Amino acid sequence: YRQPSKSAEAMQTEFRNFGDTKIVQTPVFKQTNMLYKYPHDSVAKIRGLVLEDTYPYIIEVTGGAFFKTSSIRRVNFLTGEIISSRRFPNKGLHSYCGLGIVGNSIYIGTRNINTIFVYDKKTFAPKQIVGRKDNTFLLPRLGAAEVKGLTSNNFDKVYITDGSSNLYIYDNFMAYKETVQVKDGETYIRDLAAIAYVKGILYANINRKNSIAKILPETGDVIAWLVFDSQSLYPENPNPWRNTLNSIAYNSFNSTFLFSGLNWPFMYEMKENHVNQMKNVTKKWIEDNCWSDRKAYRAALRKYENTGRKRIINIPHDQLTKY
């Protein structure tokens, strides 16, 4: 199992000056070191992405609320070839979102039904949970409103985002531990989406933004911003409003990152630039290019809270586990 290589205190000292004033601006690094461009199924809307232990395979969750089906797939990211897959019929807003590996299991989050599905990492078969009748965890009442992103440190913690500024932390049996609010200085950062855990730091997509926040999971502090120019990555995109990132995974074999966008026909591999900091970046620039300006998640959160933190759509629990 991988464990953090540095303490939270050491990372704070390295990336930002957390003295009494807390006035230091978060550094911004433009990501230009794209190493390779790989083909990918453009029909697949990636909802979760993680690299397998066997190179060069990734596991991804695809689909969405407006898709008839969701799927979990094993893909050779070098060629785009789908090696194996398992499909799940969507029920209303019941779609899969977020993916994490815990030991030999895959944890997949869902939208609006507060359920985590567990599958065998090798076969994708439903994996019955000890002490339960099926392969699901129901998220506790104190937890996330819905799952937008899910990852694990593959040791003892599972992290979930729900589109707000909250980062929810659970143990491997989805017992709620704590909620950490993500903030850049004194400003809370909402619309957290896909996340990846890398050496003690969380990398989080901001929904509908071409930015990734590097977050200390212990405190929720954003210690750096990674920004992308999606227009140069996919200039011929027929849907410019889809020119935003929506997935990220760490390639531990090469110490690189894999990422793609909404229905992009390819996937990029990049080497993180964490040295050449952008100069003369104002707080207004960070607000416009890194922070989310959407408020849609608030309506979803109110809808969720009005149900008494129960499943929003009426699907009998025993039917969910057929998938």
C-alpha cells in the first residue's frame, strides 16, 4: 500500500507560506509539457479514471444522467482498445460517477442515490461485502449529497466530492470520518469534480474549468493550481462548451498524468510542470480561470436535503444490486 511521502506540515512549508498573515497567493503553473496523445472512444463520457497495476491498462467509468447505460471498462490507453467491459442500465438519474481502487476492489460512486457499488478489480463481477447481502454501501447521513468524484489512498481512506466545496473522508467500509472544506486562501472552492490521490496530495478537477487544484487532504488548503489551454489541446472541437477537462489519473510507472475532456476522441499524457510558476498572476485572474462560477450544485444540494438525506429516486435497493 502507498502512504503519503511527506507530512501535511512539510507540504505546507514547501508550497505556501502559512504564517500569521496568510496573504501569500497560491502559485499557478501552466501545463505545457504534453508528452503523448492517444486515441480514445469519443462516445464515452468519462466519469472516473484510474491506472491499473498492469501497464498500460486503465479502468474507466463512462456514461451519465442522459445516457441509457453506464459502463466500467478496461482500456489499453496506448491504443484505445477496450479489453473488457461491464454495462449497467441507468434508471432516471441513476448513473455511475467516480472511481477508486481499494485493494482488490473497485469502488464506483453514483449520482443521486447515495450508493457505492463494489466490483472485483480483475473480473468486474459484483463483490459481496462482508456483513451485507449485496455489493453496495449506502453513504451515511453525514456524508456527500451525491458523488462527483471518488478516489482512495489505497490504504485506509476513501475521498468523495459532491460538487460543493466539501471533501468527504471515509474509511474502506464507507464509515464517515470527517468533512474538510477546500479553500484557496480564505475562499472556498466549489464544484469539485474528478479527483486523484497522488503521494499525499489530491488533484481535483473544477467542473467546467480547465484547472486542477492541488489540495492537502488533511486541511483542505489549495497549495497550487495547474491550468491548461484546452483550445490548443482540442481546437477542432465541434462543441466548444465541452472544451473542459473532466478526468485525471496518475501514471505511477512514468510519474506522469493521464487526462481527457468531455467526449474528446483522445487522451493526453503529461509531465506535471511544478517548477516554472506563471508570473504576474492576479487574484482576479485566478478567480476567472481557476475558481468555479457556477451555482447549480446548490439547487441539487437543496433537493437532496429536502428528502431527509434519503435516496432521491425511488429504486428498490434489491434491484440496484442486479447491476
